[in-house]
Amino acid sequence: MIKKIIKFDNGVVGIVVAVLLIGLIVAVVSLIQAVYVPKWMEEREAEHMEQVVTQFAQLKLAIDTHVANEQPLTPIASPITLGNKELPYLMSLRAYGSLEILSNSFNIKIDDGSFSSPLDKSFGTIKYTSMNGYFIDQSFIYENGAMITSQREGNMISMKPSISVDNTTQNVTITFKMVNITPVGGKTNGGGYGTTSILTEYYNTIPDLVNYIEISNVKNITINTSYPNAWSLFMNWIL
């Protein structure tokens, strides 16, 4: 018997090419995942923060319209986008956000030197807080007519409240239009990544009370807030 051995190398070459091709694909996907996905997601979350800023500006405009017109039974809906979805087909984190109404979180007290302060009142606020995976977390707060932008480096009033100062005469006159946020119903907070709406409506809780209060010989104005830096900078600037 004569045995003949024939050697074939084309099968081995095919396997090596497939392994190299898979390794190249894995390297490209890993590069995209490690370098480009964080940049893309950071840009998306930054754009979302800009969107929320615009939406909060519209919310402030709606409330200012209520205050100016003082017309009840005219609700205005203001949409707020809480977060955004992750990228398709790639590993990324989904951005979430929370929206809440905080009762009595802002207090202003005016002292005229008497035993009892003529004004000592607390107000409710509206607060949005982001839970980003890549971009810096920010909070946007509507507080007594002002829109505050807050992050871990600090906070500032980005849209001023209805405060005017007249120092053309011997006396300084400060006019402050105050706005209280009062929730209706049991639900005062929500979270997620979709779009929700805040329905605002003008309502005078004490219709028999004169809305305009004049206080003379003011000694101190004390503001208790979670954002003292923002109010301090604004009051020093406007005064």
C-alpha cells in the first residue's frame, strides 16, 4: 500500500483572517466606546441642560404673566424635559431628572425696629435637579420671582425677580413683588427622563387682604434661602 499525505493550508489561513477581523472590530468598537461615546453623551446632556434653561424661562414667563394680569381660571402649561435616553446600540448611561415643589423653602423678614416684624413670610419654590451620567449636574430653581442656576461650584440668579430700587430722593425705595408657589393636590414631585408639564394658575389665597404693603423705616431685610450666595450677589448688585 502506498500512502500519500496532502497538506492543505487554506483553512488555517481563513481562520486567522477571521480572528484578525474580529479583533479589529473589537478594537474599533472599544475605541468608540471609550473615547467618543462619553463626548457624545456629554454634548447631549449639555444640550438638555440648555433645553431645561429655556423651559424654565418659559415657566417664569408664565408665572410673571399670572402676576401681571391677576386673572384666575386661566391656567398655563409649561413643559419640562426631565432627562434623555441613552445612545442606541452602544453602552451609555441614561440621564434622569427630578422636579419638585418645595413649600416654605424661602423666607423673607423685614424689620422696622418695632417689636413685631411687619413682614415675616415663607414662600414655596419649584426645583429641577438633573442626574446626569457625563455632564455636570445642575439645578434650576424658581424662587420668589427669580430663576436660580445652581451647581456644585456655586449658584447665581440667572433671571432676576421683580425688584426695583429708587434712590433718586433722600429715601431709598425698594419695591419687591413677591410670588408664592402653592401645590394643588397631593403630588408635589416626580422623576424620570420623559417630558412632564407644570400647570400654573393665579390664585389669591387671602382675597380680603391688601396685596400692597408699605413698610417705612426699614432696619433689616433678612432672606433665608438655600442659595444665599445668589441672593447676596443680586441684592448687592441691585442696591
